[in-house]
Amino acid sequence: MTDGARSATPPGLTPREVATHCPYCALQCGMTLRTDDAGVTVHPREFPTNRGGLCQKGWTAAELLDHPDRLTTPLVRDPATGELHPTSWDTALDRVVAGIRAVQDDAGRDAVAVFGGGGLTNEKAYALGKFARIGLRTRHIDYNGRFCMSSAAAAGMRAFGIDRGLPFPLADLGRADTLLLVGANPAETMPPLVRWLTEQRRNGGKLIVIDPRVTATARQADLHLQPLPGTDLAVANALLHIALTEGWVDRDYVADRTTGFDAVRRGVAAWWPARAEQLSGVPVADLEATARALGTGGRVIILTARGAEQHAKGVDTVTAYVNLALALGLPGRDGSGYGCLTGQGNGQGGREHGQKAD
């Protein structure tokens, strides 16, 4: 898309519009790039995730296209001086191939690793995976999602047998009676999503945020739980403990659609609210209010993000919130469910199309 936009800027070319998407976060907000002799300008586009709005990242997304520091030719480093000099693509690619071959001849095929990213399209991710496994014949390929939502992916595989981010449209957030955000600060990381939170509260819904920090998102919440860092799992277990005690668990749903609940019930039995408060610092009253809103609301959504994942118990923490959602019968219920707020533009596609180290 960027190459297409650049090709539309030669002198004398009439203005042209290209419908595209912001490349940064998982919202992939719709935008239009308008190109003319002056360069490229961004215009918001009506799209389900952003409804014609853009954040600062989107508004500035096209600046790199004609930025003076943008590389337009390969650079190679002079071994003698250490300085980088422009060269042709053939020369640069020959040098890369020679270097890879030298390393593999000396230390074996697996001595070369490939590291991709969640910003690649499905097609590029697939090609990179094939390049590593078939072209280089190395088993060492991974991508930066390892530092992103891999804990959520592992929890999804553990709980559902499938790795999915958000299994319902963002519009469902706007009509939720109770929305629980765990370790997420979309007001700063994906600002266009905030319009759905605003709509939810305008419709009378309750927004609950679990985050140790007082973030821009937490300041908008009806209830903000601030656990001590690293104690998210205790909070999740306590919420399910309360739901069990108060009879808010959907036992028919659990019996018909889940397995292993007896083991989960035994595990959370040890996490009564007072114990969770002692460990996490979250008052019993707030735990009970949160569990009540989740257990008695009509349309209830639980969303986790990086804050619940980026620590030693990340997989267990996400699994605990999935267990809570399943115990309440949320997945599959109209306007309800569990989801993970993906961070990068195509983290899901990157994992599913060849970059995951499995």
C-alpha cells in the first residue's frame, strides 16, 4: 500500500485516494491516503472499528513515506571504516546470502535464526515462515509476539484448543451491561476504542478496570481495582470463588459445554476474598462488587490484555479469567463473552501464518 501511495506522487499526477488502514495497533482503523504533488495526506474513513475517527498514530502514519530519513536504497557497512554506504540490491542480497551460507557451513543450519513481527501481513508472515523452514532449513523462527500476547495465545489453546483474539465485534462493547478490562489501557494504546467504552457507559453499562496504575482508562471506570503487581491471579481466583459462593455460576452451561470444572472449583476454594485482599491489596468490598456485576449482569464481557500476561504467571492468569467467563456462561451468549485485546496490527495473523516457534 505504501508503494502504491508513493507511485501516485510524480509531478503532474492528479490527486488520488487510496482506501487503506492504519498499520499500528490491532484496531486497524480505516483511513484514506490522498496523494498529490504535495505528498501524502491522511483522512479518516468510516470503518467499523473507528467510525471515522483516528488517533495521533493514525493521523501521522503517512509521514514516513516522504520523511528525509527514510531509507530508499540498501546500505552496507565498510569493514575497514565501519561506515554505511549505499549499494545496489544485488550487491546487498549477495552479501546477505554469503553471510548466511558462511554461518551455516561453519555451525550448522540452526545457527541462523529468523525474527519476524506482528506488523507483517498474512502473506508476508507466511512467506517468512517458508523462507526460514524451507529456504534456510532452520528450525529457529519466532516473532515479537513472544513479548506481546503469547501468554494469551497459550491460555486460549489450553482452554479452547484455539488461539483467538477478539471473537466478537467491537460494537458489542458499547451495549455491554458489565465490561471488565484487565491490564488494559486503551485510552492511550488504542484511543479509538474509547468511543465504545463511552457508549457503553452512556447506555447505562458498568465499566470495571483492573490495573495497578491509575491510567487514563482507569479514570473513566465506575470501579477501579488496583492489585499489587504480580497478584492478578489471586484476584481472578477470588472473583470465581465469590461467584461460586453466591450461586452465580451457570451450572447447566458448565455441565453441557465445559470439562475440568471440578478441578477449577477445588483450586479457587483456597482463594476466599479476605485472603485475596491480604495478598493483592484489593478490598473485599471491591472484589464482591466486581463479582456481583459480572454474575448478575445481562450482557457481560471480560477483556484481558498485556498487563495480565506480561509476568511469570501470565498464562495462568489469562486462563483464570477464561475460567471465570466460562463459569458464568459468557462465551456464546448474545452480547457477552471473553476476548483478548491484541496489541499489534497483525499479531494473530503472524502467529497463524508461520512465525510462531512451534
